[in-house]
Amino acid sequence: MEGAPTRQERLPLRAVLDAVEESEALGIGTLYLTGGEPLMYRGLADVLAAAAGVPGLQTTVCTNGTLVKERHATLFGDAGVRVNVSIDGDEAYHDRFRAVEGALRRSERGIRTLVEAGLRLTIVSTISRANLHLLEALADWAAGVGARRFRVQPLLRLGRGVELEGQHLSSEELDGLILRLTDLKSRYGDALDCGLIGVTRRYLDAHPCAAYVCNGEGCHRRMAKEIKKLVVREDGAALP
């Protein structure tokens, strides 16, 4: 996954529709539409219509939110999709990281349009050493704009992350991140569901290494080699 203003490649619509239509036979239950920016894809409405025709398929559109208009909110609502909006930090950090002045304000306007339309919205933040200190501020902002969920992805050596040397979290920093997320989950309760991306019981049963932010290298190693420590919180929650 990679996107930039200079990139113009687009998957042919027929290829996308074929992939969506094959998902039922392949036992795929979750579809993420990402990019680049999926709202720039001319065939997005056709893709959503195809996805809505697949029994049991849950579709999520992953966007930066800057292009969202009321027509998009209507389209998403009619198709029954969820929406993930990527936010990197507070206004100063987000705009600097995106290299676009006013980027966060534009995203916030799009988010409010989606929330007012009653859509289930998740704020997704990639956390590195550069914005680790903004974790609580990001959760506060997500709650303030009406998001239902706040999900964190530690920076991986994929896509743009390959170029960000020195910004990947250490094991100790990752431990601290998980502890702080559990505190946020307790603080917000049902108002804002806070956690790591992809960590569900069903997924962890199949991919136990994901509990340790598996990067796809050496997946499914012996658990004895993975577990470093077990933390029991004051509320009884146990986590690696």
C-alpha cells in the first residue's frame, strides 16, 4: 500500500469487482478498501454495491477524510459500510507529517459529516517514536469528534515505514503503549473503544503472534519464544 500525489495508477474496475465477488467462495468476511485515497477511485460506488451483494461481507473504507462530502456519507450509509479515518497526531504534527497545511481541519470536517450521518467511525493512528507522546491526546480528539473506536498501529517496516529509520518502537516502548491503551480503554468505557489494530479473539486464536505486533516475518513461532512478561492490571486485566 502506497500513495502520493505523483502516483496515478488505478486498478481496473473489473479486476476489483471480480475480487470482491470471489470473497464469498474464498470464505473472506472482511473487506478493506484503501489506497492511496479510495474516495478518488471513480468506481467506488460500483465496488460498494458489489460488496453489499456478498452475504456476510463487512466492508470498511479507509480514508484520510479530507474529501468527504454528504454524498459520500449517504453512499456509505446505503452500503452499510464502516469507515476508518487515519490521523497522525495533533494539528501541528498531523499537518507537518502530511505536508499539507490545514489537513487535520479538513479531516475533522469530513469526520463530522460522517458522524452526523450516523456512520460507525474508527480513528486509526500509526504510532512511532515521533508521536508516541500524543497517544492520550489522539484518544481525546477521537472521542471529541464522535468516533466509536480508536485503533493504534505501531509503525511497521512496510510502505513509507521502511524509510522512517529510528522511529520504530522498541520492545519497552511497545510494552508501555499497550499499558497506556488499556488505561484509555478503562477511562472511556463504551464511549470510545480503544485498542490495537486487528486484536480480536477470533483472529488471535488463528494468529497468536499478532498479540506481539507480528510484522509477517517468521509468523507462528513457538509461543515460548514470544512471551517476555505477563502484566496483571489493577482491574484484573491480564496482557502480554
